[in-house]
Amino acid sequence: MKHIAILGYGTIGSGVAAVLRVNAKQIAARAGEEIVVSKVLDLREFPGDPVQEILVHDYQEIVADESIDIVVETMGGVHPAFEFVSQALSQGRSVCSSNKELVASKGAELLKIAKEHNCNFFFEASVGGGIPIIRPLSTCLTADDIDEVSGILNGTTNFILTKMDQEGADYAETLKEAQKLGYAELHPEADVEGFDACRKIAILLSLVTGKTVNYEQIPTIGITEITAEDFQYAKFFGASIKLIANSFKVDDQFYAIVAPMLVPAEHPLHAVNDVFNGIFVHGNVLDNAMFYGRGAGKLPTASAVVADVIEAAKLGHQYASYGWSEEAYEIGNPLIVRRRFLVRIAEESAEIDEKIKEVFGKVMHIHYLKGEGSVFLTEPICEGDLPDMVAQVGTLISAIRVLD
Ligand code: HSE
């Protein structure tokens, strides 16, 4: 029998307890032994919940309980999660975490501690919730030279943008609806400003490069400036707008950005709607692969955590390498990235048309409703050249990148 402790009895932590209960038989068969939750750490009380019997408020009680083999960390945030997780690993206990902030900022360091103490640090649930992507990238796709990982990695923003697209609604009213339905937090900044997706792509890119990608170096633009009109123009080109965490390699150098992007109908991520997540991977021998499913939510996320627990139970004190080192990976200069843009400027006239063609060359050009300015789709141009080029033709209203 393996004994586990759960740190944090919120949505995911209680989901882990529920999955272990509901699928106890299958889990025991796959792990080779029964898995029992013997302690739960949370500052709150849960009167009436059976967890109350095994609830502790002081992490030291878990440290001192020698029967515990595996620790599940579902607290969120970097501190004190980092201190608790590193202490557990130093005790030779494997840790399974759903905490993307912790993994993005301390992943390689925690893997090193795990290796030194012959145990494991697993974090399948930290990206894409219930979608398997961490283990596929680090074990199933290791024969490939992966040159692109791009994803819709945030369910909240995907829900908002899907509604805006389908209902022609504006950002503020859609956010309010998402909050009412429980799909967006009261303080939604981490999601709508793109910070959550940024941490997740940093984790994926770290696994692909084998080094540590500092999420603070990834340019991150949220969805708060996207308007109902932007969707109208996107539709004109048969596209939608989605928050894309985009990373790709050119000449052995990875570039990365998180930004709302025009996703053409033929791109596999175009069909990823509502709260769902999708991760597109391209490898030189694999070609295209898509991972799709529920990127958030109690049971889907807990499913990934419990799968990690089963793996940890099976491996015991054998360290499984993810090939992720602490060495820093410098992502490429975002200003030299070439991509297409959907540009909207305030001016419109035959003269402006000519100027646009002169400055941008070949463009797919529309004059939308009179008085709304000009909108045009550029050929690939350098990100760093865009402001200057736009300034030559008019006053910028918006420039949305295209995911090609
Ligand atoms: N807030 C996150 C999302 C939760 O909306 O995707 C899962 O990490």
C-alpha cells in the first residue's frame, strides 16, 4: 500500500481525492498496490467532509509522518509550495504537482533535487490540465527534432474569445458572463493578460530544448484589447482570433510569444473552442500532431495528477529523467520574427490605398464600412519593422499577428 499526502484541498486537491476514490480498483491494479490518502494539508476546516479526519494545518506533521511515500502538491503559487516540495523530495518522496507557477519558475531545480534523492518530480497537470502533453513531449517524441509547439493553453480566454466570435459580443460583457458562469475569476488578470499561457509555454519549451526558458523573456500580450470589430475583420479572411502561445525554431533558434492571433480556418487550432485547450506540435519526422481536451477543471486535471501518482508508485526510487536542466535557454529576438499581420488604421482613401501598397507591397486589402478606416492583411514582415511601416501609412488602431 502506498500512502500519499495532498497539499491543498481546493478544486484540484479535492479532485485528486475523488479520482482516487472513484477509480480505486483500476488505480490499484495499474499501480500494483492500493493508494491511500493519509494526510491532507489545508489551512481551512471542512466540516462534514471525511477529509476532516485526516486534515492537518501544519506541513511539519506531514514531514514527520514516515508512512508517507508520495506527496501531491495542488496549492498553487511558488511559495510556500517550493519549500514544501523541495523538502519532500529531499526526504526521498516523489511529488506530483499541478502547479504551473512552481514548475515554470523552479522546475529544473526540483528535478535536480528529485534526482539527487532517487525520487521523482512529476507535473503532467501543470500544462493542458487533463491533456497528456508533458510526458508525450519528454518520452514519446524524443526521436524527433521538434520545431514548433503552439497551443491554446488557457481555457478562460478561449471561452471568452469563442463567445466573442460566435455572438459578436464585446470583451467586457463576455468577461462578465464568463465570471458569472465560473469560467473566469473575479480577478482574471493571470488569464486575460496571458501570464498563465506564458508560464505554460515556457514549461513546454523547456522540455523541448532541455534547458530552462525564463517565462519573463517571452513577450506576452493579453486579450483585453480585442474588439468585436476585430472578429468581423478576421471573419472576412475566414479566420478566428485565439490566444496563442506560439514557439517555433528557425536555424536552431527558438522564438516564443503569447498573443491573440488570427487563426486561419485550415489550422488545426482553429477548431479548438470554448474552455478546451489544444496543443499543436510539429516534428521533422513526426510531422503534425495535435493534443486536445479539457485544459482545466477539477476531475480532468486531477486525472493527470493521479496518473503521475500511479507512475511514481510504479517507479519507486527510480528517477525518470525529463532531460530538463537548469542551464538557461535564451529565446531569440522577437523583433526579427517574420509573420503576417492584420493591420487596421484609422484612415481610408484611394490615396491611402496606394500608400499601403507602396509601403507593404502585396497586401490583401479591404475597405470595410465607410468611416472605419482601412484593414489589410500583410505578407510576412519583420515584427520590428511594423511600427515604422504603419506610421508611414496612417494611424494604427490594431495589428494582430497571424498564426501560419
Ligand atoms: N485558469 C486556467 C485556465 C486554469 O483558464 O486555463 C488551468 O490552468
